[in-house]
Amino acid sequence: MCELTIALKTLKRPRLLTAAARHGLARYRRERHLSRILRQDVLPAPRKALTKLLDLETEMNARRQQAQNDYCIADHVAVLTALMAEARLLQSAPPNVIQRLEPA
């Protein structure tokens, strides 16, 4: 978790992008949104989801900075929202809940 924490704390994005993502937290539903973002029917554990989301967000941010045609700000906001939500889940959930979410 230490590497994930460092990666999340050092993430620097435009204020408007992070504000939009924060705004989306109230409506974030893990089952619906995370499965759509990761394109998976079976949801990964929060730790694994965070790792995948960080990789995806890094790619999206590179596309944003390079002004690539395939960059979609709405998708970027959705990924940042999921990142924030998964980080909160991992921090706030008791260990026994996280263990139930981890694959056997």
C-alpha cells in the first residue's frame, strides 16, 4: 500500500479536472462504474483496482498532455473519480471487509 499511497499523493493534475472528479464521488457506484472503466465483469479487490486505475490514468494524462485526438476528458474524470473512491474505500474499510474483497 505504501507505493500506492506515494503514487496517489504525488499525483498532480489540473484543478478543474480534480474538482470535477471530486464532484463525481457522490454518484460513484463501484459495481457499475468500475466494471465499465476497467471493462471487467468481475471486480478486482480495491488494491488491484487502484493499481489498474493508476496505470490507466497515467496513460490518459499522457494523451491529455500531448493533445491526442483520442483523449476524452469525460473518461479521464471518470477514472480520477474511481481512483479517489477506491482510495477512500481502501483507507476507510475495516481489514476484514477488505479481506472479503480480496480474491481467494
